[in-house]
Amino acid sequence: MTIVNFANECGLTLLGLSLILGLGVRLSSIFGAVLMLLYYFPLGFPYPDAHSLVVDDHIIYALVLIY
């Protein structure tokens, strides 16, 4: 689990830096959207939160990154 946690932190850092610096924005936004969807599915598909039916903040973030 520590390796997965480290890989997640490095991936988030690299995605954030590339989006902030404007390097490979299209590719980074696709990878960011995939990462948000991967965060969404383990939450208990299709009801990730007690206050939402299907749409969670991870889905909104993924749609913004795709846009």
C-alpha cells in the first residue's frame, strides 16, 4: 500500500505541475480525468455519497478536465 500511495502522490504532483506550467495540457487533462474516475469507482458505485445519487465531485472534476 505504501508503494501505491507514493505512486499516487507522485502522479498527482506531476499532473498538477504540468497543468500549472502548461506542458502537455491535453495529455495531462486526460490522465487527470482518468485518475478522478479511478477515485470515483471504489467509493461504492453507483451511490458514492449519502447526499448524492450518481454525480459526485470526482465526476464533476473529471468532466472539467475533459472540457
